[in-house]
Amino acid sequence: ILLTALAFGSSIVMTRLGLTEIPPLTLALLRLGLATLLFVPILILLQKKLPSNPRTLADIAIVRVATTGWPLIAFTISLKFISSAVLTIFIALIPLFTAIMAHLWLAQEKLNPTKLAGLVVGLTGVIFLLLTRTTGIAEAGTAFNPQGPLLALAGVFVAAASGVYARLRLAQADFIVVTAGQMLAGFLSVLPFAVTLSSLNLANVSWRG
């Protein structure tokens, strides 16, 4: 859990650094493309194959677009308006939103007092950020823009819903195959938007950031 938290937190900071030189949609596309390429040798090494069932393939595509495609775009663009620390607070709501949706849709996962307490604390923190118009960005002249928090909340909601959907539809599927298929679906879903709405000037990109 600690390693996952470290990797996830570091990725948010690196994304914010990358946005200084790379447009949001292009950056999201590059991240998904790299992840997809990394899964190819893993699938070959473990002799894994994508499922042939069209319904399963559709479920994988739906979950990946909803888990990584849209949330990754939303979170990446939100970093133009809020800091990585503030975004992390919003992202911490994903398990809480997931618990609420699971309570409604999954008979075996009901809310308990601990989950409710966590939900109240998490929502209180987000409400405080909104009421105080906090961006977490120290640069002079950076005004509060509601697009940042709204994009973050939208990404959180979609990611939570996709997690419950995956639990409903893909509980018995091979998690490595599902993850690889989800990365590919996410890449393909972002590709047309990145190509048509974004551009990358390599002259603006440096190894130092």
C-alpha cells in the first residue's frame, strides 16, 4: 500500500511538472501509450491473451475509459488550476465515493460507521477547500478557478463508478489481462482528442523539466 501511495503521489507531482512543457491531452496520451507498451512484453512473457468474448471486451473498454481515460484527462487538466497537493485531497475521495456506490449496487458491500465517518471527513475537507477558494498554487497572480475543483470531482466520480462496474462485470477476469486491455482502451479513447485538440512542440520540451 505504501509503495502504491508513493508511486501514485509521485506521478501527480511529475504530471504537474510535465504540464509546464507538454499540453494536458498530449501528456495524458503519452502516459497511456507508455503504459500500454510496457504491458506488451508482460502479456507475452506470461502467455496471456485478451478475452474473445465481445461482452467482456466491451466491459474492459468501458472500465478503462471510465477509470483512466476520462479521469486522467480531468485530473491532468485540473492541475492547470490547482496544485498537486490539492488534487491529491480530491483523489482521496475515490474510495469514499466507491463505498457509497457499492452500498447502492453491491449487496455484499454495505456502508458501516467507519466508512460513513471517513466520508464525512473527506467531504468536509473538500468543502473547506471550495469555500476558502484554495488552489494550493503559490505563484503570484494565480486566482481561484472553479474549473480545477470541478474537473477533479468529475474525475473522482467517474473513477469511483467504474470501480463498482468492474466489480460487477469483471470480478472473475484475469486482472493482468484486464489491466492491459484497459490501458489500450484508455489510449485509444484519448488519442482522437489529443490529435485534434492538442499539439506538442518538441522545442519546448527539455530533459530537465
